Amino acid sequence: MTNGKTPEIISLRHRYKEYIKAFNRHDFEALRDFWTEDLYFYRGEGVPPLVSRQAMIDFYEEAWRHFDECLTVKIADEYGPYLSVEITNNLSVKNDWPDSPYGPFIKGQKKEVSGRVNYTFTGDGKIAVIIDAE
């Protein structure tokens, strides 16, 4: 035991921090290793979920053509394979995206969105479920 945390939890926290670094770099090669093939991402009411790693990649390939995105996170709760985090998402729109699933984005627009996101990890440290719980 280290600092009152079990090695498994420390490892999960470390893995999550590495995931956020890869996400903020928009590093699809690294992100593939963090998401299960059957990943489920609930993006909030009124927005269709993403149901697979490939759907997630396809969405972010499109999204990141329209905006730069950077996440800052604070891990709020952890229990076994579950992490609940407070996320601040900073978006800087570089190209209009009038038909975004989140509503229109206009070039030059800056957005900051904060909320809680819950993650479920598999035994091998991959993210299986993401729930936008704002």
C-alpha cells in the first residue's frame, strides 16, 4: 500500500492521466489503446451515443477538424474500475461546423464547458464506458 491507495487504484489513476494527455494531443494511435472496441459513450440527452471505438475515432476526426479541444480534469471519486471526474473542456473553433451534434460552432468562437464524466475501465485498463453526467 502506498499513500493509503492500493496499487490497482494508483495504476488506474495513472492510466487515466495518460489518457487525458493523449486526448489533449489528439493522438489517435494512443487513444486506440485506451478505448475498448465496443466502447459506449453517452454524450448527454438529445445527442446520440457513440457505440464503438471506431465511432469514437470517426467523431473526433470530424470534430477536431473544426475545433481544438483541451481537457483539464480533477478526479472526484474512484471505486474499483470506476472513475468519476470533474472536467473542464476548452474549445477553440477553427472552422464553422453548423451541423455539429452539439449545435452549431462558428469559426473564432471559444467555449468552456464543465461537468462530471463517469468512466468504467476493464481489468486491462481500457475504457469501456463513458457517461457524460453533467
